[in-house]
Amino acid sequence: MNDAELKSMALSGDAAFWGHLAVRSRHAMSFSELFFLSTLRKKAKLHAAESVQPRLRLALIGGYNLYPLHELVEHLLAVRGVACERFLGEYDNFVSEVLDDSSPLYAFKPDIAFILPNGSRCRFSGSLLDAMESQREAAVGAAEHLLSLARTFIARSGAAVILANLALPAELGLGSFRSRTLGADWSFRKAVNLELGLRAPAEVQICDVEFLSARRGITAAEDARAWYESKQLGSPDFLVDVAQELSHLIASRKQGPKKVLVLDLDHTLWGGVIAEDGIEGIELGDSSPRGEAFKAFQKYLLALSERGVLLAVCSKNDHARAVEVFEKHPEMVLRLEHFAAFKANWDPKSDNLQRIADELHLGLDSFVFADDNPAEIEIVRQFQPLVEGVLLGPDPAEFIGRLQAGRHFEPRTVTEEDLGRTAQYRQERRRTELAASVTDMPAYLASLEMRATIKEFDALDLPRIAQLIARSNQFNLTTVRRSETEIQGLLSRPDYRCFTMRLEDRFGDSGLISVVIAKVEDGVFVIDTWLMSCRVLKRQVEDEIMIEIFRIAEVAGCAKVRGIYLPTAKNGMVAGIYEAFGFVCTEDSAARKEFELEVGKYQIRSTKIRVTRRAYEAG
């Protein structure tokens, strides 16, 4: 759609304008285009009803003039559905604004602060001939100075921080000698950036300005005239890159990465159609450019799997012929064991996607579906609108770039559970197959030989706890989201009791699968957060969790336990869980339900789980 057509839609009040605006804005790479779209959005707002959604309070501070960067960020957040109120710091005054707790920055009470330090201020003050260790220590010191400012701001404000690292200079300067010393501006800033990334605590997210400038081209990102005339970070188009990245980081804080990548087979994992070309006739491997590209795509998919993304197959194909490729083709990188689900049949792909979601106990909104056929992408969009579609197109050399462009699988952290996630789902498939073959459920549960470890929160588990709190939607009674920093703060709170549960059985280790956060209030044990992985449903895990809740409540001297249920579009499966345990409803509204049960009246249910450790017990 060209500019004139889009403008006509905006001024006529056409509701379809907003979808086209969002797509154009997210793909915009030039300042002129994005500024035009921002102006058009403001005009279109005059013809649209004002949104009443909560507004994000965003502070932008740093060593540059932040206009017009803030305009671009505000627009890109708006098209992502994030309305914001903003605070702009004074030019190059961010250190004072952070250190002075009476500054307007703190009076604004931001939810998030973006700190953009000036790269030209970050230089090695010694000699080019100083010892390498001295230069390295200076780089560490520069990084720690910025991180200390971020920590100070977080401690005083409770807000999140996104800290930009430093763009590298484009001048030739020392020539190739720059690679032999950390005293050169180029290498010193690189060292500072590396230390920033390695040393940043979980509550500080890095906006990788160095990568952004390299991606556009350093000479294209720099603009000396813009610096001297108005103290800009770089060229107008480079401001677009930074604004796109910042808006993505902010939006992704509310919406975590996708969990499942579902793939077609023919013309996707290999060239050709297996049913027509046979295993010998498909394009795959190093003997041709296209075959090499398909193999490279499989290597990329394997890397995704190894960091916790679940892979699944959804293909219109003969099942036996499809499986044969994975078992017998010598150039296949991916094998059957790399997939959490495999659907190769002639049913509609939209139906098979639902079956995969049911098998994995995951919502379709956590799925990405990649296919080379635009018709299949459109059908899935119509019948499974929660699934994000990625059209790979006809050229396998572009597959990786097209999949990465959606930025669906970028992790904030990587945990041990992530690295073993596909294996855990394969184990779950074996449990399901066993359960389907027996009629005696108690005997089945006993045969699993389940062992559980229940323990209070500790620092080693914090990344996984934060990840579960951010991602769990279905078995989650309140869906209260907390950052890793907020969870860390609970460890020293005497009025809170927080514990996790790990589960393993004869098929393998399911990892950390449940989190409970409770608060002791006037003799009442209030369950603030209770969530659990849906992979362990119907295995008496909830029974053991409830036993632990009442045990800890009794030790804490509480007379009753109060459970809270906050309904969402996704957690209906747990709406009746408290009543199932004998709780009585004491508050019932559309937005909130509360339940209570006296500690002395709780009836313990025996389970087939052997608990090897309980929370707040030595061992």
C-alpha cells in the first residue's frame, strides 16, 4: 500500500488503517518513512476513539539530545498497542538525574528508564603503551560505572532499566594498530560493551547499539554534522534502528518469546516433494546451493531446539514417507528425536496445530507456524488466528532471515530447563503412551516412581522461577508477574513464604515445575501466586503442593489459608481448584474470587509421590 492510499484510509477513519500502519511501521528503516507514519497516526487519532488502556511511564535519559528519538519510540510503541507517558532528561545530565533522588526523574515515577550514554565520553585516559591489564581494568571500571548508575536507579525507583551500550567510532584513526591495544577508542569501547553484557544483572537489559550500528554500517550510522548541530546519537536513519530496538525490548517485557516452532516439510526442510521425488530425489546437502541452504536452515533449527524452542512438524504428507527421510537420509541434520510433536497426514493444518497444542499442553498463542506456501499460511491465519504465521517463500537461502525477522524466539535468559526441554516433552509422550495402556490409575502413578524435591526459593533457581512466572498462563491462579529483581527481594521478607517443586520419575527429570508465593497476614496464609507446568497435570502434584501449603501455614502459626483466583482468558482450567480441596468461597466477583479453609479442617490426600525434601528444612 502506497503513502497516498494509507493517508486516505487514515483521514477517512477506515478501521483497517491501523493494521496497515503497524505493519509499515515495524518494517520501516528510514527516518523519513517512520516520521511520515508517526504524523499520519496522530492525524488518524483525531478520527478515532481515545484508548483507555493503562499508560506506560517511560523515561529517556542520556548523553545525547533525545529529540526526535522519543517521537519515534512513542510511535512504535503505540502501533504495538503500548500507550506511554514519557519523561525526557536534560542533555548529558543523566548521571546527576540518577544520583539526585530529588530530581524530576524520580518525581515522574517511571515504569522503565532507557539510559543512553554518550560513547565519545568513554575513552581510555592513559597511554597507548600502558600495560594491557591496566587498559582492561579501565574498561571494567567504565562498565561498572554505568551499571552502578543503573543499580542505583533501580534501588531508588523500583523501575526497570534498559541500558544502551556504545556505538563504535568509524574513523580510521590508528589503522590496524587499533586491534593491538585497548587504548584505541574502537577497541576500548568494544571492551566496555563486552563487560557491560557479561556483568549486567538480570534486572538490567542491554540495548545493543553496537550491533545496530554494525548492522546498518558504522559510517551510515554516524553523522558528525548532526552531532555538532544538535547533539544527535547518529544519522536520522540510525535513530530509527535504535527506536525499533527499544520499542521491541519494551514490548517484549510484557509478551515473552514464543515456545513452539511448527514446520512444514516439503520445500521447507528439504527441496522437492517426498511423495513424488522419493528420498533420493529431494534437494538436501552440500552437493548443490539449494541443498546446502536447506541443510543450513536445519542447523539453525537445531540450534533453536538446543536452547529450548520446541520443534514440531505439521505437514500434508504420507506419514511413513515423511518419517523415512528423518531415519534414512544421510544429510538430514534434524532427526525425529528433535521434535516434540510430529503430524504428517492429510488433515487440515489448522486442525493438526490444535492437536499439537493439546498434546503439549500449550496455548496456540505460543506457536509460530512456518511454511513455504502462502495459501497454507492464510488458512491457518483464518482458522487459528492465535498462531503467528511466517511465510518462508521460495528461496531457502532466505529462510533463516525471514524467521529471525519476526524476533519470536529471542530469550531474556537461558536456563538448564530450557536446554533439556525437548527431551522432557519426549519423556512426557512416553508417560502418555503408558497411561493410555493402563486402566488402573493408582497403579500407573505408582509405576512412575515419582520423586519430588520441595524447597524454599534460592538464588540459583531465580532465573527459572522468573521465567515460569512470566510465561505460565493456564495453571496460574493469579498471573501476577514479577521480575527477577522483585523475586530476589522476597528472599529477605520475613512475612513471605516462597517455595518451588521439582519432579522426576523413571522416565526422566521434569525439572522445576511449580512455584508458590504466599504472605502471612494477621494469622492468615495468603496464596499470592500458585502456578504449575501443565506437563505434570493429573500426577497428584497439586495434592503435594497443597499438603506443603498447609504444613508451612501451620508452622507459621496461621489459623487459615486464603486462596485467590483472578480469572483470565487462559486460566479457566483452575477456576474450581480451591473448592475441590474443600475451600469455601468468601468473595465472588467477575474480576476476583477468594476462598478460605481453616488449617485444622484440611483433609490430606495421600499421593504416589515420594518427597525427598520439604521447604525450610535443612538438607
